[in-house]
Amino acid sequence: MGNFIEIQKNINCEPCKECGARPVIEPVKGGFVVRCPQNKSHYKTKAGLVNIEDWNIKNKVLPPLGSKNSHKAS
């Protein structure tokens, strides 16, 4: 795993939406990036502070519209 920093297992991180890999932190000029360790073209956060919340929002898998698990509007 090259120049990556592994995220502790007790920190909640959504897996990569594209391949299912657990994200890692990559030191870059100007800060850090949370990204997929398998493919650099998959989503990554902007350089700066470690932003796991942004990673989780972008990689959350939502149920398809009209599925039985979605809530009905009253």
C-alpha cells in the first residue's frame, strides 16, 4: 500500500462506492486526501484536513427509488 495511512477500524467509513475498498488517507501537498486505495480515479476528497464525513456522504449507497425500504410521503 504505497504512501497511504490506514484509517483505524473503529472509525466509521463507507466503503468505496465503485469497488468496495475501505478508504485510506494520502498525504499530498496542501494537506491530506481521503481516497480509494485501489483506483485513483474513484472519488477522493479535496486536499486539506482529513474529511471522512465528506467521503461518507459521497460514497453512501442509497436504496433505489420506489423500493420497499424508502419512506412514503404522507
